[in-house]
Amino acid sequence: MFQNWEELQQACMRCTKCGLCETRTNVVFGMGNPQARVLFIGEGPGQSEDEQGKPFVGRSGQLLDKMLAAVDLDRNSNIYIANIVKCRPPKNRDPLPEEQEMCIDWLRNQVTLIRPKIIVCLGRIAGMKIIKPDLKIMREHGVFFEKNGVLMMATLHPAALLRNPNNKPAAFEDFLKLRDKIEELGLLEESGAVRA
Ligand code: URA
Ligand code: SF4
């Protein structure tokens, strides 16, 4: 466990713990404000993310940024965004359970240092890994669960919303619930949803 963010990032960037290291272009450690009180967790890098070394920079990322902006959240100021696996699975297949298991220590260390008040899981894979293995994304998106003093919810993955735009209003409801929770907890007053 690293106590220092820079050291954690540097070690992660050199990781060869699972087979995904062989096909990646870049490790996608995450981006945003490590002092943020709200952490978003996706599944793993896609092609654009692998090329640029940043999370959610492709088409689904553009949609995510719009939804974030609608509730006053912004990856450049008051949230942090990371993924379950830091290297792109070939052809965007789901990360294998053993790849998730190897990689999740990096995310655990990120969570320990960020100490978020709220975690939002983007999609089924992240929700099942972070909230509970039997999470039913269509039934339980937008529901807050409490685990170790942290509130967690899953919402629909932006890539799934691009495939099925009919679900956009449902996902937007989740973001409104998130905004209400942030207000209720007074997180925005805490110097812009970041840790004092
Ligand atoms: N999808 C994800 O789950 N994460 C990314 O970083 C990009 C797309
Ligand atoms: Fe390491 Fe995670 Fe990349 Fe696998 S996916 S090589 S565990 S950083």
C-alpha cells in the first residue's frame, strides 16, 4: 500500500501483474482531483483511452462529461474517475475475473488515499465488483448502498446509453439523485466537493 499518490501512480504505470500489460499502449491510471469526495469507477479503458492514457475520452466519455456538467460535476475540478482494470482488454472484451482481481489493488489504494464519500459505479461490471456480485443493474441503478461508511450507487454505463438511448432519462435520474445526495451531505460546500 502506497501512502503517496505520486508513488502509487508511478508504480501502477509500470505494472505487469496481468496479461493485459502485453497488449496495452498506455496504462490508464485515472484522472481528476484526488481530493474529490466523489469517485466514479468504470470498467476498463477502450481504444481511445488506451491511446491517450486517460479514462473516458472516447464517445462514451463525451456523454459522461455532459451528464456530469448537468449536475455541476467536472473531472477537472471536483471528481476523480478511475477504472476497475487499468489496461485495455483486447477488442474491448469484458475484463476477466482474474484480471479484475489482479488490478483491483491499485483501485483499493486509490480509494484509501482519496477517501471518497460517494462512489458511482459506471455500469454492471464495476457495480458487481464494487457494490455486490449479484447487483442487477437494470433494477438497482440509482440505489444508494452503504459499505464501510461510503455511499455507493451504480448507474448505466455511458457506452450502454449510446447503444440504447431510450435509457438516457433513467440514467439522468440517477445523476439527479447523486446531486441531491451531494447537497444533502454538504459536499459542495466543502470547498467545491473536494477535501479540505
Ligand atoms: N469505458 C470504461 O468503462 N472506462 C473508460 O475509461 C472508457 C470507457
Ligand atoms: Fe497491472 Fe491492472 Fe494493467 Fe493488469 S490491467 S497489467 S493488473 S495495471
